[in-house]
Amino acid sequence: MTLRPLHSAYGDRVEQIPFTASDGTELGLTRIAPADGTGDRPAVLVLHGLTASADMFTLPETRNLVDVLLDAGYEPWLLDWRGSCRLPYNEGRVRYTFDDVALYDIPEAVALVKERTEGRELHVVAHCIGAMCLSLSMAAGLVPGLAGVVAQGVFLTPKMSWKTRARLHFGGELLRSRIVNIPTDFKKVGMWSKYSLLFAEVSLGAECKDPNCQILHNDSWGVGGSLFEHDNLHDVTHDRLADLYGTVPMWILPHLRGIELAHTMMRYNDADGRYDALPKNALDNAGTFDTPLLLLSGSDNRFWYDSNKLCHEVLRGRYPDMDVRYVEVPGYGHLDAFIGRNAALDVFGHIVDFLDDCHSRHATA
């Protein structure tokens, strides 16, 4: 399998590591080597959200997360898990649930990075569905010994608006009965296709004329909400949205609906013994977490709203001894916390400060 090339300015410092999960699914793992060639830095594994990819962390038009991690003395490792738009099979009908990501992709990537870094200190920075799947891996005890975890947007307690909930549960089921996936790139589907009515619907009331922007910003794939604050994006990033975010697979909706109804990260596959290693309810096992946790969110997140604020309150109430912190970034939505043109100034400093604190604790332990 050949991944779509990583869009970055790092040249030959990009190391692609062949990686196949134990269930046979081919994934992508990328190491960005420091410019000074040092090989003893703490490692940071970075996880994208559903339909996104490692590209969202390497935007060459901005000072991106990888730039900031490298300058702060860390070694970034980027995982393209099975929901990545860089993986060619995601334009087809390869089925999976978030259980597969939690059971195979994340734990095995963590193990491989630890092996390649010879047991060096390892942190994880995770976004959206990547963070939710990480929470299930952690609750199952599959990723022990992490030095610190940053979860952006949502983690254990997903929360949507009533409008988004209704459209996800009812409109999503209607769409799922008729189409396999929802595209982001209007140019690929054209004016006259089975997706035309959906693109017309998401354009209603939109200030931006770009249909690719409308389906993400104005009405997230037709389920309501918004994935970013429009004015926070660099013009080049805005024009690349269809490359950064791929199609939404409709077969994932039953698991997403179950998670949203429960307001907690849940295992989906109850009848298949392969998934018995995962707890039914990740929140009930959160007391076993053995790593400091930073819950990060934009103040204007109009997809997951205050999910991470709620998560912080719940974890502090249930597990008062847990090292869990919450930071809310004013003026940011969801995706723009990573792809915003000024995210390096407004957001990434919180991440680095937390990682530095975890690193100092790890060094003196």
C-alpha cells in the first residue's frame, strides 16, 4: 500500500515506517526527525480525528504542531490510523468500528514507537475521535506507561447540541440507508450526483461560497454543528480543506450514535470475543489511568461543545486524586485548535507547557 504523500516542508527528515496492525490492516506511521539529528528526545505520538490525517499537523503554510514540538525538544511521531484520508482504502468500503482503532491501531503504534525509541519517554497528543479511541485503549490498560496525554475537543464524555443529536440519530440513519459515505470534495462528485441535495442543504445560510468549506464549517457533513471558526484559518489551509478531510463512512454511525447516547466512550462489538479486552464503558475504568491528562478545548467548539469541560468535572468528581487538567482556549472552535493560522501562539503553548511539566516529573521519578 502507498499512502498519499505527507504534505509538509520537512523533506528527507520525513521517515515513513511500514506498519500493519495485527488484524492485517495497513496503517501509516511517520517520524519527523529533528534538524540537529539528535536521537534522545522524548517522543510524542500524535493522533488525528476521523476522516483527517497526519497532514493536519504538518501544514507548511503555518507554524504547525510538529514545528512547535521539534523546537521544544520533542520527537514527533504521526499515526495515520484506519480512519485517515491518506490511506487509499478509505475511498472504498473497508469496514471498521472505533473498537478496532482502540484495540489494534493505537496500542500497536505505541508499542512500535517504544520499540523504535528504545523505551524512551512517550507522550500522546490526540484530537477528536483519535482522543476518544485513545480513552478506550487507556481504559483497557493497553497503553501503559505514557508520560502524559493531551486530548483535544473530546475524550471520555461526548456532548452535542440537541440539533446535532437529532440530525445524527435520525438524519444519519436515513443517509446510511442510501449512501456508503459522505464526501468533502465537491469537485469529485460534481453538480449532478446523489450528493447534490446534501451539498445544497449545507450551503443554506453559509457566508462562504466554497462548497467544501460549507460541508465542514456551516453544517458538518449534514449533521449540524461546525468544525472550525472560519476566520481562524489561513487562506491556503482553507483552500486545502478537501485534501485535509476525506469522506465520512456511514457504517461508523451506529457506534458513534451509541457513544453519543451514552455520553461516554463505549465498546461497540459485544458479540465478538476479540473485543473482550475493551471495557464496555471506558469511563467506569478511568480510575486506572496512570498518566497525567490535559483536556483541551476551544471556547467556541460547536461540534462537541463543552465535552472536555464536562469530562474534567466528571473525572475530578469520581477520581479526586487523578492528575487531570482542563484548558479552554478563547475564540477557537474544534479543528482550528490545530489548523488555525495562529494556533502556535494561542494553543500549542498550553500543550508544550503540559508536556514539559510531565517531562520534568518523569525525569525526577
